[in-house]
Amino acid sequence: MRALEFYSGIGGLRCALRRAAPQAAVVAAFDINNVANDVYAHNFGDRPRQSNIERIPLSLLESMRADVWLLSPPCQPYTRQGLKLDANDHRASSFLALMGMLAQMMAPPDYLLVENVVGFESSLTRSRLVETLRACHYQVQEYILSPVQLRIPYSRPRYFCLAKRGRFATQPAEPHSVLFEPPPLGQLPTYEDVVPEPIAAFLDPEDCPDMAEGPSGLVPGPNAPPTDDPTPVDATGDRLRPTLRAHKSPHSADCADPGFDQFQPSVDFGDPTSSVARDGALCTEAADGHAGGAKHRNLKNANGLAGTRDRWRMLRVPVKTLAQCGNVIDVVAAEGRRCNCFTKSYTRYAKGTGSVLATRNTHLLQTLESTRARNVPIRGDSAGAGNAVGDDVGSGVDRRQCDSDGGSGGDAGCNGNGVTPGMVEALREMGVRYFSPREVARLHSFPPGFAFPPHVSPRQRYLLLGNSLNVSVVAHLLAFLFMDPKDQSCLDASQLLASAPLASVGVMACSDIAQ
């Protein structure tokens, strides 16, 4: 099987293809982003073609004889907070050009997968996509799916279009509708019945030394449970076979990262009077006066730090951010089972860009939520008594708003209005911190060996991950897309991808994605 990747980003589509069809070969990838191409080349060895997709000649596409096209076109024309120019947005023109060339091909691909944000399904671009596919005699199925449906504690609903020059293994009851449940790969739970794994399973170890001792398995708060290696899909794409393996040895050498110390922070972390020591270093206040929750700059890197305590301090949410945006920051606990979508603006803006983690005193989460609702101060230790641990431990920020697109309109409303001193104190007592890039990558189901080059800064890593996709969801869809409709045995298996998202995530060592 020969594949082409369009808008390849950091390689999420290729990771998913490897899981769904290990025998497939990517004959070419295309992306205009230079840093994304650096990450792609770092992981796969070959660099995407950095050219304007509109200028790809039809003859080149024909000569590549691809069996499958994987496409994740720009989402900005369709996002809730964008201009909603749809097909009139210049960022949609390359995708529309590809559809035009597809209609002219003598030997078009047998399969296509298209991914985009929620909102694309009601766009003119989508209408043109489906019209083109049906005119080219493709069968089409469309979905809006989230990693939560695969028991991953991560809410990131996205639109997917599957197209096949042949019959699907199963046909939906309403063939021309956008579906909200995964295709029937085994006994997947319904969306209402799904109980995701705890967030703790996706967190960094608290103590992962720079040398070769390996992770201790600890996280701030509870211990992280064991995780498993990726679930492969066999060469025919007809069955997902979970391969559950034990947690890696705490004495493994996987923490040794030759690039770990190559990106040195340009600040003195030993100075207790510095803003970094006081407020954390990932986001310091901007020079334009928009403190804390507004637009941040001076993103530093924790890679050059020697101690674990310093690395966790680097992820701390600045106090000024809490004071400006304490009423809108989404806070989750390690025991929780869902967090908000991480966008490209995570750590740059506070509102609607992703959750932050409470590392202690998680009983205050319920109190924080009720205080936000009433806008009254939190009083002492007696308030919020009890344990706020449940299926969805968090501060109650509306996830539908946070999940609906891949960007952020900024923190225009984060001016401190509605933030009480009690809220700020509760957030400080909970020790809220940002998720690390490694943790965000785990929630996106990137495989254990995935890595960023040392020169890619933390802010760039968040941006690239925010523009990426969930590997497990795409692998699931590709496995269904490649199924032989004559083989119904795969639809009766009970241990397919639904067995556990942790079988899709694996243990990412310190060398995989440094903070």
C-alpha cells in the first residue's frame, strides 16, 4: 500500500497509518511549515516536501500511484472564533485545488481520510469535498469523533471523512449523515457509557533523572498506574490486537537523552527573586501590560535544568495568570477522567486553550467550581470538605466551547473581573501547573519513540501538538477503512481498539519528548 500525506504536520497521520497498516509505505508528504517538517524528519528520516500544494502538478500525483491519501487541511476557515470565510479563505484554496486534481486523475487513490475541526461538516468546502468524492465513485462515511470514545481522558472532537472506491465493511443506518459513534470495530461502548482512563496514566513521572535510572512512576499527587505499549493492526488491517505489556523497568536506560541538556534556559533559576522562581517560567507577563492570563512571551525551556523540582517549577501557572483568569482556567486532577482540548495557543493564552493540572489539595476543585458559580470567596479549610474524585474531576469550565476549534481568540475577557482572592488562593494551594509537551503528546496517542529535535522550543512543541490530531482515533478509522467487507469476523472481536486507550499510548520515556 502506497500513501501520500498532505498537510503532514509533525507526523500524526503517519503514526496512525503505521498502526493501521504496518506494511504501508509513505511515498511523499507535503507541508509548508519548516519546524513541523524538522520534527517529521527527526522521527521518520525523510523530510516532507515544503512546497505549495496548489502548485503540485497533476502529473506528479499520477506518477506516485498512491493507494491512499491522508489529508488534514488548515482548520482556520472553519473555526468558531475565526472569520468563517469557508471556501473563500485563501487557506482553503490548496485543499479545493487537490479535490479538483482528484477529479481529473486517471488512477485516483482507492482510499481517502480527511480530518478537520468541528464546523467543517457544515461548510461549503465539505459540500465540495463530498460532491467530488461521489462524482469520482467513492463511497463516503463521515464522523465526528473524540478520543474520549476510545477511553482516552481527552476531549477533542474532530470531523473525519472516509472515502473508499469500494464497499465499506458496514453501512450506517443513515448513509448521508455525519455519525457521532465510531465504526463497529469490536464492542466499543457508546459515548454515554464510556468511562475514560484516569489522567494520571498519561502524566510524566515526578522523578525522571537526567541520567539512566529511568522513571519512578510518580506524579505530583497519586502514583501513575502502569501503561501499555501501542496496539498494532495486522497487515490486512482487519483486526486490532492489543499487546499488553508491563510498565517499563524503573532501571531502564530510556531516560538518557543526548539532547536533554542542549537547549539551555536563558535565565538564572537559582535567583529566588526572579519572576521565574516566583511565578514559573513557561509564561511570564508580556511587556504590553497584559499580565498573566493575557498574551505571554519569554517562553523558557526546562531542558537544561538538573533537578526534578526545577522542571516542575517551569510548568507552574504564574500567579498573575491566576489573578487575571482564575475564573476561566479549566483545572483537572490526576484522578479525573477528562481534560479539555489543547490548542496551539496553550500556555500563551489561558482561556479555552487546554486544561491545567492540580497537583495537590484536589478536594478544593469542587469548592472552586461552586465559588465560580456564586462568585463568593472561598473560606478556609472547612469549605469544600470531602473528596472531589469522580469520573470527571475538574473545575467545570464548559468543554463544548473549549473543544469546538483548534485555536484561541485570546484572553480578551481575562481582566481580573470576577476573580476573587479566594479563587487565586485555592488555585495556588492546588499547585496548578501546565501539562508538559510530553503529556500532551501522550493524550494525542503519539507512540513512545516519538521525539522533538532539541532546537524546537516548548512553545513550538505546544503549537505543533495543538495543530496535530489524535493518533488512536485516526488509526481506528483507517483500520475500518481498509477492512475487506467480505471478512465479517473482525466485527465480532471483543478486544479491538476498545480494549484500552493505554494500549495505544505506551510509556514515553524522558528521551521521547522533553518538557
